[in-house]
Amino acid sequence: MGNLWSALKFNTTSYRSIKKTNVVLMANPGPGPITRDPPVTKKSAFAAVNQNNHKPRRSQDPKMRSEVNRQQQEARVSDTPVVSQLSDHSWQARSVLKMKKARGVLKMKNRLALERTSLRLCNAQGRPAKKSKWIVQERTCSRTSGIDVVDGSKNQILLKSPGMLTFINSLDEITNSRERASKLFEWLIAPLAPDIFFSKLWETKPLLLRRHNPDYYRGLFSMEEFDRILHKEDIQFGVNIDVTSFSEDKRETHNGSGRAYPSVLWDYFQNGCSLRMLNPQSYSATLWKLLSLLQEHFGSMAGANVYVTPAGTQGFAPHYDDIEAFVLQIEGRKCWRLYDQSEDDRLPRFSSKNFSQEELNHHPILEAVLEPGDVLYFPRGFVHQANCQPSTHSLHITISTFQRNTYGDLLEKLLPQTLQSAIEQDVELRRGLPRDLLHFMGVEHTEKVDPRRKVFQKKVRSLMDKIFDNVPLDAAVDQFAKGFLHDCLPPPLTKHEWLHSIHAQPTHWKDGKVHGMLEPLSGKQTVRLLHGLLRLCAEDNEVRLYHTIENSRTYHGKELGSIALNYEVVGNVEFLLDSYPEYMTVESMPEGSLEDKVNLTMDLFESGILIFGDLHASCHHTPEHHDTLHQRESDFLN
């Protein structure tokens, strides 16, 4: 294996680190005027919406009634799934929901429905549909455009669901970080099965999940936590928080400059402005843990914004985003409207401008009030807007992912490097163009029959084939992966990982000497890597192991950490990567001498990315050893 990486030293295209544009997941508006706008009233916030809420009155004229029915039928076309969990969520349960068709709608039998939910293909009238429209009955607000809506509250199955903190802490019992991430995502979209979500909905259709469980997200975030952050942290206008309003079809940003003091922000809130916190994971350990696992599940950066909206107001204009969005309703109630997208707007690379109500010249495909415990997913490119209900404030979190994570983005990085490398290696690409090229090529010669055109086109195609036959795709993906790792949050360690890592090594100074040093390794010790977000890359005539251990909870707050490796021991790192999450003995590594293996083990351990199966058995014990360890364990738990 060492020879393979040695060969890469000479044959792999040398890629320099590709700097990714520092983009906030949801576009940051520029600083606005410091002067405050008048309060946003319910009348101004809802004026544009109410004008579209008039329903055609039933006419006694058969022709008029037929026309109204036709218009209503067209308005019912919708691909938005609505899935209801008529119970608190119990993530251990595995029974299947049974359904039967009755009077054109789905009627539920009282069986546990938590995973692999049986969904029936129905159209808007309850008859079998030709195309996939995943619909399970549930209530929404006034407009659903063809979605079967049935209030299932009478059939609620009362289950004792674990709180958010209990559930997320229970994931620490799973050794493999990838499995932890998968379990978390199952919980996020329960009762819908992940395979159905990714095969039927991902990047394609919106999804509304109703749970009738206001405690589903308890412990994730709260208004009290939001207020604590405002008081305890250095929150800056435009960097950490935005103040916005939307009134009379106009979106405004009211950011000041410098620190955003709580009294100023709550004054804006009292006057009808929304507050958007841009990086809550920097201050909330629970959100940090949630996003760090989701980023591993998606293979793409996962971010979050927190939105606090006063009752009866709207903070943002209709627009679409360049991210896959999961809206988690934490407190209060908020009415969301989603609009169908044109073919040109599918999966956009950049967010849209703010749209006016006049530009939204069609009915929403979904209009629904989210309540605590609900989640709404919609792909990038779907125009959306949301306004808070008049009775209470709203607190929701938008989790975002898959920004600039497309085939096009990969090729954008790959092609310039590939072409430059090919020009350096192939003399045919360095030969001069025909002297008479301009006499037969160009738009003005398109319709002319000239044999020189065919000869030239054949030559260019053959050169392009040679370029693509030698594309260093794996090396390009490695560089793309480096950008992803730099975007990532650092991994929060489980108690087991922390107690077996360098963080818990009980080395300390007392009575004039050092205690608790790690004893020399014999090769019998068991070791494993810390987590799955590691990447081996061959570049600049060396191999480096990149990791996220030293990343900041603030976007790109630190440089990406890495370790330079000797080619002779790269095979041992691959061995540890392939063995994860199992512990392996140091001496079982396949390459090099025992000394090489021990040195590699210590390099990885001291970099914080390797843990021992029994760290404290490898340390020199003193009477103070256990007291020091217990104190550090207490510090970790707190």
C-alpha cells in the first residue's frame, strides 16, 4: 500500500487547496438603516394574503358551477406530501401503521406507526393515483390544493416519547458515528422512513410532518435559551443576528452596528420585527451536536438559523433558497405558504430576489400552520413565505444543507485543473491551430459545406476524449472533500471517546514532578480512530490526513487540521480507517516495523484523532491519578 501512495507522489495531479467562498447558509442582507420602522400591523402583514383568500361562491347556474368546479380541480394539483404521526414518538417502536380506504380517504387503525410507515398512493379524490403523491391524512390550515386533509386527533396513540436531550444523549451508546447520524435523521423525519424520503422526496417535493406532540423538540432550543445567548454572548448585528420586517409588500433590514444588546433587540421585537440568529450552533451545545451528526449523514455542511417572530407579523418577503431546508417548529404557530417552481428554477445554485405578491400569480401548493413538534421540508428553489399567527409568537429553526454540493460544483473545480494538467502532459494540446481556421470555423460558416470543418471538429473531439480519459477524478473528489471538512463543525465527543482520548490523559504536575505520563507502548494496546470525518489526500508530493477535530463552531473560524504522513505508513492509516469503529492492536497494523507503528499511533493520539481501548491502563498510576481523572470526567459532563 505504501508503494501505491509513492506512485501517487509522482503521478497524481498536484492540486492546491481550493478555497471555498465564505457563504452564510441563508443570505445575509446588508446593514440597513439604524432608524426603526413603525410597528408591523396585522393588517399590513396580511393584506396581500387576504386578497387571494376569496373562494368562488357556489352558483345555481350549471355552466357557472361547472367552470368553478374546473378551477377548483386545477387548484388541487399538488405534490406536497403531508404525513401525520398521531402520537408522541417512541423511537424504539417498530410496528407498522395499517390503513384502509373508506369514503375516499385513508382511515387509520390503532397500531404503532413509527418506522417504515405504510403509505397509500392516492390522488386528490382519494382514488389510486398514477403518480406518486405520498399522502397520509392530517389537518392543515385553509388551503392545501388537493391534499387529502383529515383531522386525526381522535385517533391519537398516546406514547411516552423520550425528550430531545434524552434521545440525543442515548445516541452516545452507538460507537459508529455514521450510525449515530443515521439514527438522528430517522428521528428527525419520523414516522416517514428515510429510504422513502430520499427516493421519493429529496430534491423533488416538499413534505409536511405533523406529530401532535408539542414536546417532540423539548430541550433542543427555546425562547429562554435565545434570551440567554443575547445576554451572555457577544452578538453582533449582521454577523450573528438580523432584525427584519415585511410590511406593505416590502422587506426591510433594521440592523444597527456593533453589538446587538438584548434591550435593543427586544424593543425591535415589541415593535413587530423578526429576529434571525445566524449561527446558533456556536452558542448552543445541543444544536452543535445535532448539526455535527447531520453533516456526516448528508456528506455536506449542515447549518441552522433561529427565527423569532412576533404575533401577527411576517419578517421576510417571498423568496426561494439555494439549500435543502428542514423547518422545525419549536414554539408558537406559523402559517407557511409554498409555491410551485418553474422548470428553470429547479435546484438553483443561488438564492432568489425578494418577490412581490403580484409576482406570485398562482395559488400556493401548500398553505399550512406549523405547530410545535411539526417539521416542514422543501427543496431548494421552492418559493415560500411564512407569517406568525395572531395569537402567539413563533420560534422555529431552519436546518439547511446541500449548498454548492452538486455535480456542477465538482466539475467546476475539476475541469480547469484537468485541462491544465493535460496541456502539460500531451504535446498534441500544445500544437498550433490551423492557419486558415477563421476561414471555415465560426457562426458565419455554420451552414457552409467545407471538409475542413469536419476534420477540425474530429480533431477537437479526439483531444477532448484524451483529456477526459485521464481525468484525476479521485484526486478532485479528495479536494472537494477537503472543502467539506473545512466547512464542518468539530465533532462533540461522547463520554467514552473523551475518556479514552488525549483530553482525559491524567498528566499533571504535583510535588515537584510530572505524574500520569503514558507508558511506552508494547504493541498490545488496542486503538481506533475517533470518528468517520477523516480524509487521506495525496498532494504536493506528500500524503496528508485531514480532520475536523480542531475546527471552530464558527464558520471557517480556524484552518483545517491535518497530519503529514510518511508513505511507508499510509497503509496503516487506511487499515485504521477501514477498521473503524472496531479497536485493533497496534502491532496488527500491516506495514512497517513496530517502532513505525508506535510512532504513528502516538502522532495520531497526540493530534486528538485516535483513542486507546484502555487509556488509563497505559498510564503510570499515582495515588492522585484517580482523583484527577474523576475531576476531568466531572468537567466533561458539566
